[in-house]
Amino acid sequence: RTVAYDPTRPAPPLHVRAAAVLEAGWTGTSTVPSRGLYPHQWSWDSAFIAIGLRHVSPLRAQTELETLLAAQWADGRIPHIVFNPSVPLDAYFPSPDFWRSSAAGRAAGAPRTVQTSGIVQPPVHALAAWLVHLADPGLSRARGFLTRAYPRLAAWHRYLLHRRDLGGGGLVSVVHPWEQGMDNSPCWDRPLSRVTPAPARSFRRADLDHGSPEDRPTDLDYGRYVRLASDYRDRGYADGGIEGAARRASVEGGGGRRAGDFAVEDPAFNALLIASEYALARIARELGAAAPARQDRAERLTDALVERLWEPSAGMFLCRDVRAGELIPERGVSGLVPLLLPDLPRDLAATLVRTVCGPHFGLGGTTRLVPSYDLLGDAFDPHRYWRGPAWFNTNWLLERGLRLHGERGRADALRRGILHTAGASDFAEYVDPYTGQACGATGFGWTAALTLDLLH
Ligand code: 9WN
């Protein structure tokens, strides 16, 4: 139910409007990112949504995460989409008949009763589970929320760390731009250029029924997304990580099949894994177990992140193209997200703050919110999806990072900017970073949820 607009009455308060967006997106077991554009359950959306929903209904927030975790594969992966069987197949592309999870993913342990995609998204879930628990510890304990979630979250992290260390340096690789969540970021242009696109006539883009083509990825991008996903599916969603390669070699009696063409170590994906490792350590302690190994692992992963992805000349983290063996010389917002980490060396945190506020991202100067990509980059476009617009989830993460590293004034200003822009844009999916003009869908799930979180 949306709140009807009546110009003679003052608009309802922001928290009422944000809660109404989440109410309208609730299906009974989870929340859609957007009724029109994204009518199923998405993995990292659900984590962000649960973080806001906990302020309205801790029970729904727990249910949101439980629904997602129920679709986990036996190998530990949490799929990036859990399909709603009552939504028509042509409402979203790629639909369940493209992914064919229960058939193509059988060897990897895809569930039989629910249809999912076969790729993943950033691991925000343990962080979300811990924050949801804190909203109502009594209810959480009474329902055994963390007791049930913990083994699944631990298996999820194990999958990433053991099957997805494709670069061999201790970090996780994504094998598709949809996995990292910033689909058409200019950071992917170089590694994607090696992928032969699927012919445009071989699929139909349902997203263009809802979004303006200028705000969305191009057909050429989509051809490459489709090729990468169908190749992965046709390999049975098998991974090329250390364990995966050893298993395939023993089955096939040789070096195993080559993993996909796209493998990238991304700073935001890995930073969110580290933040979630800290959360898992807290969850373990709440459940009465000592968790020094998790704490150590989070610190080791932070070291690997610095070692493999920090670029001093850029003053930020960059993505590593694992197949080419080099850093990708593009400044995307993902390279700022490690500001979220408590054990980041102090000088690196200070440098990141300078970069966020400098000419490439403009915070406190030219921009209202931190853009998804370098304002001075050749590919910058203030309206095209992840090639410039500002997104609310990344700004929420940076607000936390600024606060964590003692930048209270900047964090307060960013918080005000997020709240104002979310309300003025009717909870847009993304906005022009200079003007705050709404792009993509409005009434977007995580925009409303993270607004609620900042209001509490
Ligand atoms: C593909 C749901 C998702 C977000 C992603 C965002 C967009 C999907 C799409 O929507 O991606 O997963 O169809 O464009 O890029 O971050 O999770 O909101």
C-alpha cells in the first residue's frame, strides 16, 4: 500500500513513507526490491532490507533472511535470486528456465523445491543477521534465530573462501558482474571485453519494459552477461577454486575444465565478507562459542585486501582482473567500501577519506551523495546505472565507515544528504549524484530500508 499523495495535506513523515514502501514490497515471506523491475527475492537486497525492516518488524526481518537461507545450495552458496513461483516467467529476465537450477545445479546441491539463479551476490548476510538480532534479542533467542542461521552463514563463507579463491591470494573472486552487484560498472569493461556476447536476438530484456534504456546497461553488456551465465550453467555451476579444481581433476583424470573467462577480485565484495566475518564472530560468542579463529581470519583477509588491491597512486582500492593478472585502472565506488573495516591501517583510512572528499567523488563539494564511479573518469555518465549515479546502499556503507573512523561531521552530513535525497526522490533506486534527480525505479526496497535504519 502506498500512501496517497494529497497536496492539501502535509506529506507523512519520512519513516512512515519508508515503512509503506517495505509494506508494499512484502510478499509474506520476503520483500521484492521493486514490484515492477525486480519481482523476486534478491540476495544482497534482502540483507539491506532486513537491516531496515528490523526497526518496523524484527519478526519480518528474521523471516526475510530465513527465506533466503532456505534456498541455500548444499555447497554453501546463497543464490543471488530466489524466484517467486507465482510471478509470470516473462516478468524478469533471466527467468528460472534460463538458470535451470534444480537440473543444471544438481551436482552443486541446488535445492529441488525452489528455483534460484546459480550465481551469488555480496555477503552482507551475517552482518544483517547480527543487526537484526540486536533489534530484539529476546525474540531472536526465543525463536532460535541465530542458532539456526549460524551454520548456514558459516557454510556460505566457507564456500566463498574455499571455492572462490580463484586468484590463489586469499581473496574471493566474482565470476559475473551480477555477482558483485554493480552490473555495468566501468571496472568490468576491460575483463568483459574478452567475453563473446550472446546474440541479442537469443534473449528478451524484460528490464526495458520498466526502465528507460538510457538508465540501463546496453544490449552489448547484456549479451556478455548472458554468455557468462550460460557458460557457468553449462559447466554445472562448478567452480575453479582450489577444492573445485582438485575435485574435477580427480573426476576427469586431468587438469579439470577451465573455469570461466571472467574472474575479478572486488574490494567491496571482499570488504563485506570481512565485515560479515566480524559479525559471525559476535554471533558465535552470543551462542556461547569462542571464535578467535574468525577474528584472526577477518584480520588476515584485511591484510590480503591491502596487499592485493590497494593502489597508493589512486588513494583507494582497485579491482584485480585475475585472468589478466593486473589491477583494473578504474575508480569505482567499490574501492572506497573497505572504509567499513575496523582493522584497516589508519593511514589507509585517512587516505580513503581524502579520496571520497576529493575531485573524483566530490563528497562535501560538488556531489550530494557519493557517485558509483569516478566523476573525472572517461566512462562517467550521471544517469547510467552503475556508471556514475549515486546508490543508497553504498552511501549507507560509507556513512558507517566515516563514523567508524572518527569522521563524525562528514558522517552526519552524508546521513542528512541520504535522508533528504531518499525522501525527495521517492526512494529512488539510484540518483544523479549532482542533482539528486531520481533514476530507475522509485519505491525501491533498500533505499527505504536504509532510510529507516539511518532514522533510528
Ligand atoms: C541483476 C536487485 C538487483 C541489485 C543489483 C542491481 C540490479 C539485477 C538487474 O538489481 O541487478 O542482478 O537485473 O539489473 O545491479 O545490485 O541487487 O535490486
